[in-house]
Amino acid sequence: MSSAPTTSDAPAGPAPDAEAAVTAPGTTRAGVVIAVLVVSAFVMILNETILSVALKDLTVDLGVSTTTVQWLTSGFLLTMAVVIPTTGFLLERFTPRQVFLASLTLFSLGTLISALAPGFPVLLVGRVVQACGTAVMIPLLMTSIMRLVPPERRGSTMGTITIVIAVAPAIGPTIGGAILASLSWRWMFWIVLPLAVAALVLGAVLMRLDSETRSVPLDLLSVLLSAIGFGGILYGFSTLGESGGSGLPPWVPIVVGAVALVLFVWRQLRLQRRDAALLDLRPFTHRQFVVALVLFALLFMSLLGAAAILLPLFLQTVLGQDTFWTGLAVLPGGLVLGLLGRPVGALYDRVGARPLVIPGAIMMAVALWLFTLLGAGSPLGAVVGIHVVLMAGLGLMMTPLMTEGLSTLPGALYSHGSAILATLQQVAGAFGTAAFVTISAIASVTVGATPDAQGLRVGFMAAGVVGVLAVIVSLFLGGKPQPVADRSAEVGEPLAAPPGPAPVDDASDHTGPVDVRPSRTSSAEGPAGVRVRGQVDLAGPGEAVVTLVDEHGAQHGRAGTRGGRYELVLPTSGAWLLVVSAPGHAPTAARLVAEPGITELTHDATLPVATPPASGPSATPREPQPAAGS
């Protein structure tokens, strides 16, 4: 069994023509794989919010309160948050096709259970099974995009993914309202079931993304800790809105969950030292990834907690609209969010994230506070207009944040970065749902199954605070990464070698073979020659220096990293040595070969923390020889 990495853009050794066709970025077969994943994920993620307009009906039919029935949504999201961290293990242990088929099978089974559910407990079980299948699909989709799509087209492609991740839950209430206008809530599942089965059959025929797998252990204790941690905090917070009862005080599960999450993080940090973590936390060492992650969490708190849950409750409880008109009222906003996906992605490819995210965060905050001004006499058109502004703001934020967050990571961390992003997305959505509904229930003047106008106004105020936080955090987002200028243009400048031996191959902390991806798509900008760019991942804080050396040991260029990124230019084709060093880290070197006709190479590296050098003559580095006269 091979232990090679699963990245498809750097296969080790010859590969069959069919496999090459699948893994080559931009090919028709790669497009087919992505299309299958997008269609399947759309059907699955649609179920996150399809029940939101039915919450009022379900409280009556199932005989439970709003704070209980909302677990059909927040429980769905929480289950995804628990399962998603295991996808790093699943994508290494099994092929993408196996993961895909298992995902659709679980989702179809959960849909069938929900459709046949005699009461709330069985319906919740069906939703949990649905979520187990959906959770695996999101990281599979995002990781496949990062591996199959060239960097210069990732923004526009991520715009398509926005349709899946954002528009599907945004139009869920519309579809749910149309169904409830003439059918019972069970038909929400009966209509989705044949779509899920069709996607399963389609994937079984077309999903042929081959990759190497390796035997990796699944740390069950980490899975248990994450389940207790996320589940305890969300359950404890949701019970704050329950009146009466003789259960545990809400602070007990909250404290237990917080302790479990601390232990989960501690265990992951220990396990990742031997490359065995359930969820590798090294992406958190990248500042831009962390900023994008926090903004993404605040965004989904607003999207799922306020727009998908509070707003339908407001339309039905305060304005007295039925489920059909409630669904129609949120449709324009969902369409705006979908239409913005690809244009915003293409714009990100040109201007970066900051010019898009900051205006989007401001629009989100303004819209959420405008909702607090609405009351029983507000016209429906005002509600629709504010919702459109909210969705437009989210549309400006979502694609840039997804692309920016993952693009700052080296290729070896794509799967873990996408798993972290998807996990926090679901946790934030579940937390926003539980928090806003609970706050609305506590603040309500009248005691009933659903919050009243006063309670919903306070709930929107809480969402408005989240919007203000998003505006503040967006100011920390970096601008469009610019190439670092070559600071040593003089050819033949002698290189002071970094301490310690410089291996010929990349010694990048278990990241596999040297990841060098040639591209024959030249750019009209920049100097002539072969452009080399990539990401340097440091085990500790700081920035790295990347030095270009010829075969005679003479330096031809040097560049510092900015946000981990670097760019250099090879004067000519041929063989070159790329040396990467940073204070407190062990240096690495890789031999790059630029064949004639190649205009661009990509090389990522990871530097481990340096160990104390051995004493004696062997610890003294050999001085490179000058190029002239060699």
C-alpha cells in the first residue's frame, strides 16, 4: 500500500493516459468531475434550511417548542461539524470515488428515514444521517477544486462553489414554502429523495478521480472529544431558552464542551508531531487563513441564523405571511447571491479579497440593523429589499474568503484547511441558529411556542452585533498578494549558504515529494524567463528567504516571503537549486528543472523547527564557489 500523497498534480512516476486526463487542470474530464461534485453537493446542502419555513408547523404537528424543533437545523449543522474533521482521514484512506458513493448513500438513507419519521426523535435521527453524508461532500468538493483548477482560475471556479454553499441554503426556504403551500412537510424529503438517488447514479458512472491512498489511523478519542465539545456548548446554549424543566443547568454542558474542545486542540497538537492528527492545525499558523476563517464564521452565523431562521419566523409570526409567500419573499435575495458568485470570483482574481470583503461586511451589518427597525406594520417590499442588501453583502464576501483562505496554504494542507473551513462554517451556522432563536425566545414578551415581535427584534440586534464584528475583522484582511521584488539582480553574487546541510530533495515535514507544477500559460506581465512562485509553510512564526542558485553554487536571485508567498524568476531554462531558509527553522533545498517552453513553475515548501547543530568540523557549511571561471 502506498504512502504517497494524494495530490493529483504531482504524480510520482508514470501514470496511465486516463488518469492524466482526469488530473490535468482545465481538462474536460476534470470539468466533468467538478460538475458531478457541484450538482451532488447542491442537492445535499439544500437540506440545511429547507425546513426553516416549516418550523412553525412542526411545533404544532410534533408537539415541541421552537427551541427544540430548531435542532432539526442546528443538529444537522452540528453533526456536520463533528464529522467534517474526519474527512482528512477519509480522503487519505479511501479514493474520492469511494468517499463520494458513501456520502450520497448516507444522505439518501437519511432522507428516506426523515420522510417516514413518525415523530420528532426519528425525524432528528434522519436529519443526523443526512448530515453525515453531507459533511463528507463539502471537503471533497473544495479539495478537488484546489487540485484540479489552475491558480489563475480558482476565484471564478470558487464563485460556482458559492452557488452550492450559499445559494442552496438561501433558496431552501423558498422551495420549502412552495412545497408546504399544498403538501405536508414530509414531501420536502420525498421530493429530494429521487434527486439524491439520481446524483448517486450519476456519480457512480462519471466519478473517476483516481488517487493513491495510504493506511492512516483514525483517532477515535479525537472524534469523541470534538463531538462532546461542539455538542456540549451548543446544547447548553440552546437550553437557555427552555422554560421550566428539571434537566441539567445550561452552564454544565457549556463547561464540559469547552473543556473537551481544549483537550481536542491539545491532542491534535501532539498527534500532528507524528503526522497522525485527526485535524492538522498547522493552517492556523497562516494569518490570512485565520482572518478569512473568522470572517467566514461570522458570515455563516448571519446567513443561517438570521437570514434563514429568524427572517422566516418574522414573516410568519409578525407579518402573518403563509409559508408560500415567506418562501417567495426570500427568493430575490437568494438569486442575487447566486448571480454574484462567478462575477465576484472573477473580480477577486484581479483585485484580491480586501476591496470586496470590506464593502460586503458593511452591507451585511447595515442590513442586519435595518431588520431591527421592522415591525407588524412594515411592508413586505421593505423586508425583501433589506434581504437583497444582506445577500448582496454576503455575495461580495463569500467567494473571496473561501479562495483567499485556502490559497494561502501549501498544497499539502489543502485537505485539512478545507476541513477546518467547513467545520467552522457548520459550527458557526449551528451556533448562530441556536443563539439567535434562544435570544429571541428569552426576550419575547409573550410566552408561547414561537418568539414574538419584540423577541425577534432583539434577535436581529444580536445578529447586528455580529455584523459589526465582521466589519472590524475585515479591516485586518490583507490586500492582493504582490510578487516580492527580486533583491539580488546581479548575476553571480556569491551565496552565503544557510547553516546545516541542504538536501537535494525537499525535506518538508512529511509533505511528500517535491511539488513542482509546470504551467505553459504565460503571462504578459513581468520579466522574461521562467517564473517560480509558491508558498512556504513555517512550523513556527516568521517569514522565509528563498534563494535561487545555479549548478555552480552562484546566487542568481533572492526574495523574502510575504504572508508565506514568494516569487522569483529563472533567467533561463535548465536545472536550478532553490534554497529556503528562515530563522529558527531547518533550511531545505530542491532541484528545479525548467524545460524549454515552460514559462512558470510552482514550488511549495514546509520548514520544520531547527534542531541544535552538532559540534565539530562537519557543522560548518561549505561555501559555494563563484560562477565565473567555474
